[in-house]
Amino acid sequence: MAQPRGVIVLVLLAASAGAQIFSSHNGWSFADTLQTATDVLVGDVVNGTGIDDGSQVTVKATLRVVRVLSGATLAGAQLPLQWQYRPTLIESPAATSKVPPVRGLWFLRKNAEGKLEPLQASGMLPSLGGFYLPASDTPNYYAHNAPLQYKIACEIAPLLEDLATRNAADLGPHTPQPPVRGVLPPWMQTRMRYQSLTMALQALDSIRRRLPKLTGDSRCSRI
């Protein structure tokens, strides 16, 4: 009985996550995040904790800034962040209480108190509620004064290429598998990372089309 239920949960998770990207029924879209963000940066989670009350997870984490795409934050700064999200059906408190030391592309905004708080970045990535996009060590080159949308595309492009090259088998057909103790199989994790980045790039596409001089011969526009 456990196996079929786990498979159904995976299907529901993928379906609802995909809908979040393209639908505004839940009040969120990537375009909203992009318009609202005051600071966009690449940063490493250096420590953090999560408190799961069964219906909501509260995360407190310290983010070390690696690269700044927009905003007044300086590289090297350490930012204390806090956010909440609703855990998925497959996530247990044992899993959500752990904050992984990920490198991500973060979209932040200043609240009424002048403090930075993260915005949702993906509806497809279950890690940390989807409040970041995966980021690489070395993005494609972009000028400091390039449009923000172009910078984001250059951050996403090499990671997509790397996932497609190094994890091609994970992106192929697979028999659905249930999570084990709240952990998705590796191929599913790869696929969700890939889809979260692809969907973000698709959301940027209409804006990037208006930048022919910057994107015409760049690898950032060839994914």
C-alpha cells in the first residue's frame, strides 16, 4: 500500500508545482518576484534552522553573498534571513528542520523595517520551500551594467548545460518511485532542479527578446 500512495504523492507534487509557475491562482508567479525584488544575488547558506509545526516551516538562516546582480548589498556580506513556507506532502519535520548549505540565486526585498527578506523563486523546487534557484560557481559572462533579466539568464544557462551533460540519465524516462523517509530519489531531484531553472528561463524569455543587442550571440540565449 505504501508504494502506490508514494507514487500518487509524487504525481500530485509535480502537478501542483508546475501549476505554480505558470498560474496566478495562488497569487504568485516568477514575474511577480522579479518585479518585487530590490536585491538579486548569488549566496551560500552557511547555517540555519527550520521549525516545522506541521502546517508551516519557519526558516532562519545566514546567507553569505557571493555575487550581486542588483541592489546595494555587497559581496562578502552575511545576511540574516527568515521566511516561512508550507511543506509538501512528502516532507517530514525531520527533513524540514535541516537547512542544507546550498548555493542559490536569491531574490530579496526590503520590508517596512528595512530588513531583507527572501521571495519565492520556484514552485518546482521543494528544497527550502522554493525560496531560491540553484546557482553555479561560474556563470556565463555578463557586464556589470547589463539588464537584470540578462544577468539572471547568464546565471541559469551554465547550470542547465551542466545538469544536461552530467546527469543526462536522470532526465530520461524513469519508473515512478516513492520517497524514502521524505527524500526524493536522486533522478527526481535532478529533474526538479532542471525544471525549476527551465521554467525560470522561460519566464524571462519574453523580456530577453527585447534585448537583441545583448543576447543575439550569447550562450545565455541558447538554452
